[in-house]
Amino acid sequence: MSSVGGTIECMYFAFGDTDIYAICELPDSSTAVAVSLLINSSGSVEISLTPLLTTEDIDAAAAKNPSYRPPGA
């Protein structure tokens, strides 16, 4: 992670379909995707990303006023 300006904040081992959970801090979403593509392309392991949002992220999203018209409306 350090090669892309990120850090691994913590890592947990688990039972079930997912063996390891890691919480990483990365500069932006595109960097996270780049890391995911690189690791998955090795074929040795498979990772998936779940972006975590801060309360500030949710507040900023709630302040936006997009328009939406449902299909068929």
C-alpha cells in the first residue's frame, strides 16, 4: 500500500467465504481500484472492495439535490 501512498490500518482473519478483512487508507477511489486490479490479476488471491463512507461524506451527499424521474413516470 505504501507504494501508492496508502496504509493498511488493520487486518482481521475470519471464517467463511472471506478469509481476511483489511481496512486500508488510500488517497482516492481510483488508487483503490488500481490496487485491486493489480492484486486480482496475479490470480493468487481474489479481493473485492467495499468503500467506507464517513459521516462527512454522507452529509455532503445529503446536501446535494439531484433530480430523478422513475422509469415509466
